[in-house]
Amino acid sequence: MRGRLVAILLSSALALAVIPARTAGIDVAAQAKILKTAEDFRFRVDACLKLGASGDFKARKPLEGALDDPHPTVRQAAASALAKLGDVLAVPALEDRVAKEKNPPTKQAMESAITSLKASGGVGGPSNGGGGVTTSGPPNWATTKYVVKLNKIHNETNVRASELSKVLEEAARRKFGGIDGVYVLPTDSATAGKYLNEASSKGLPVLGVDARLVSLDRSKFAGDLRIQAKVSFAFSKLAVIKSSIEGNASTIGNANAEKNQKSLEKLEDMAVDGAVMSAMAKAPTAIAAASK
């Protein structure tokens, strides 16, 4: 009976961990205390799920600590919660723990969390797009509705000018390519020219996109370091701007990250990537409007 109960709880943990909506108003400190002190593993599993749904990157540290919990169900819930939380800075802790994990389902959850976080943090190859439209190979004209050409990439901050321009461009290319029906032209001019001609012959709208990193600010939040990024995209057709969108995102890290250049740059990259993701919620409407 006890074994069956553990299995039911484990299934429930995984089902709850993949709910996409984030829950507001969760007391991270209170749940972290429960996770650390509760004797009943079921309470610790519940705390993991709530921390993962909090949307607060301060939940990362207690969840990382739970990867060493004596109960495999808690460790599995912690891994799933870290994936849901979406803080790519959790990857090193997951990679360190997965090498030592003996429980197969828990190990699988950790591996899945690593894959998910690396993908959301921009680590890895280009997106193939939600509608089967690829940005890394030739377009699938049967599913392509809009062709997007990334034009100017502006970093209007005085922070890591060329590096963050590249982060902005790669994030934009990846995320625009993930929108149903959108094909993003490759950087190679000869190949891009060929696909532009094909798109024109098929009567498909070709939109230019200018991307801007508008601001990147540092501040302190509850004793931690917060990086806030703002990006904007302008859509043009036949060199006339038709629509625009903006996106904002923040990342939160340990205050010591400001003294560690690598950690600071990672937080900045994540903030820019998150701001691009924020803008994508409005991108389909803006693309449709610009194509008219």
C-alpha cells in the first residue's frame, strides 16, 4: 500500500510540474522552510511544486538543495520544479547531481530538466518552429505564410555591445522561427536571396525586422542582484514600418554574481533572451498586421 501511495504521489508530482501557468502569491521563504524541515516527504514534494510554480528565481537555491533529498520522489519533484521555474543557472547543479543519481525515474527527470533549461536558455541548435517551418534549412512552402528577414540589430546600451547584439539576434532568430507559419531567412546572403525570390513568386509577404536592445539595468532586489532587459522589434514591409512590439524580462541571481564576470554575463544573456520571449506573445498579431 505504501509503495502504491509513493507511485501515486510521484505521478501527481509530475502532472502538476508541467502545468504551464505560474501561480502568483507563493511565499518562497515559507515553502523553502517546509522543503528543508518537513519530516513527511509528501510535504516536501508539495513544497517543490509550489516553488517551481512561483515564478520567482529565488526558489532556485532551495530546489537545488532538494536534489540531494534522501527521498527519490522529492528529488524528482525538485528536478521537475527547476525545469518549470525556468532558471538556466540551475543547470550546473542538475548536471552535478544527475551523475550521482541511482534512481532511474529521478535520473530521467533530471536529464529532462537539463535539456529543457538549456533549450529555454538558448543553449543548443536553432528552432525548427512550431509549424514545421525550419530556419536552418530550406523553407517548407506548404506551411510557410510569412517570410521574415532580420535587418538591423541594435544594442542601445553601453553593455557588451557586440556580444549582446549577438544574443539578441540569436534569440530573435530562434523564437521567430518557432512561430507557426514563419520562416526566418538565413544569414547567408546568396541563400537568402534565392528564398526571397521563391517567396515573391509565391506571393508570400516578406517582412523586415529591426531588433533593439533598449535597456539593460542592474538593481538590488531583496538583497540579490536583478538584471532587467527591454527589447523592441519593428516590422516593415517594402521599407515602411507597419507594426512594433516590446518585451521585458528580469533575472535574479546571488549578489556575488556582480563580482563574477561569467555569472553576470549569464544573467544578462538570460534577461535579454527572456525579454525576447516576452515580446513573442504579441509577435503573431504584429506579423499579421505588418503583412497587410
